[in-house]
Amino acid sequence: MFWGLNFKIPLTFFAEVEKNTEISDFPVRSKMTEQSTSLFLLKIKAQMSKALHIHSKDNTAVCTSEVKAGEEVEVIASDGSRSFINAVSSIPFCNKIALIDIQEGEEIFKYGEVIGKAIAFIPKGTLVNHLNISSQPRSYAEEYVLKGK
């Protein structure tokens, strides 16, 4: 074990580091055991992902950190699959990125549910927010079976 020593983990130590990461060496100061090393590696990989594709019906993903225009964004789907998308615009933390080109009038999906309609063309890789979608009213009473009435 390494008790309080400063050391670097070379990039070759990470078997599955994705392309285009800016990771060459990780300075580490820790009491690392085999288990904590594994948890450390999982944490680093989770930090590298930038967006979550929550439901297969969704045409948007939620950014897990700030994304800058021109950045390649790793998108992790609910089934664990990974893909990449180029950000056309900057996208703040916790905002949505369009996974496909969305035409004006098309429905916007998040969590597998319609959250609105596009009020303008939304290119793949751009921010999806209140400036390019409008919320659609829903009739919740018609969506649920009311018992006892």
C-alpha cells in the first residue's frame, strides 16, 4: 500500500479511457487499496461522461457538467451504451442537449415523456431550453384511471 505518498498513475493504467480525454497522468495522494483503486477509476470514468440519455424514447440528453461549444460529449444511455456527439453550442450544467435534429413542431422527449414541442428547428448538439421549445398542456385526469368514482 501507498501511505500518504504522492505518485502518478500513467495513462496506460486505465484500460478503457475513452479517446480525446485530456488525461495524461493523474496526480494522486491517497491510501489506496485494490478496492479503493477500483472505486477511484470508476469515479474518473463517471466524471468523463458529460450527458445522460435517460430513456430510449428521448431525443435529448441531460448534461452532467458544463459543455463548451465544439466539445465532444460522451453520452451514456440507460442500458450502459456510450456514444459521442459534438456540441454545437455551449450547454450549462443540468440542461438538455439535442441528440438528433429536431424539426419545428416535433415533440421533445425527456424521461420518456413529452415535455414540449419545438418552436424552431433545433440542430443536433445544441441547447434545448425554453427559448426553442414550448410546454404542452396535458390532461392528467385522462392519463390516469381514477378508482372509486
